[in-house]
Amino acid sequence: MDTLTQLQQNRRIIHDLTSSALAPIPTAFGRLADLSSLRDLSTNVYGHSGLAALYPPEAVRQALQQCHQELFERILETPLTLQEEDLRQHLSSTPDGLGAAVLNWLKLEAYRMLLPAEAPDYLKELFCSNVRAILQILSTELSTNRST
């Protein structure tokens, strides 16, 4: 398959993914979490059974990897205040609510699962630093609200 054909196929896969699976997710962190869940952490191989039924598995893997990286970078390009709002909304939607999610994310560093393996180390460090800072802000805010 030539490069142009492969790029066109990747675009179709990303369009199908974003329009069907990612579009209904209201937050960037939610979409990042969803994309991250499509990766086997032991092999770093992405997969999606619905897309694999329509496209070659290797093309799906490449498109998912690319989409994960692009969304990760897009979050980092967002101002920190907007990242905070987005993460707050995402964590508030978890079954146990914002307070439990913040505590668990701080304790377990669950945000590390969102990192694309191929991202440069300095971007991974920036992302983790941003998320830790946001989680600390949310934790302090929640503690203050409980004590008043």
C-alpha cells in the first residue's frame, strides 16, 4: 500500500473512531482515557474490535496510536485553567464521584495510564506535573469544603 493510500485509510479510521466512539464523550480527559483503554499495556498494542472488522488490524493500531498522541498533545496545548475544568468534569462523572477519584488518582497515579508510550519524556513529565498540580488543587478544595 502506498503512503497516500495509507494516510487516507488512517483518516477514515480516525474519522470513524471520533464520530462514533469519541464524539459522545464530553471531556478531553475522558476521550484520552477511552483511547488509553484501547491499548494493551503489556504490549503497547492498540486494538478496537469494531474498527478491526472494517480495516486491517495494523492500520487500526497505527491510527489509534496517532489519535492518542494527538489528543494528548492537544490537552497539553490547552491553558491549565481549562485543563482543570476538563479534569474536574471528567472525574466528577466517575461512579464514586470527584472526591474519591481525586484521592485515588493521587494515590495510584492513575493518570500515568493516559500517557502515550511514544510521547517524548519532557511532554510526559509536563502532563504528569500538570495533572498532579490540578489534583492537589482539587484535593485542597474538597478538604476545605468538607471542613466548612
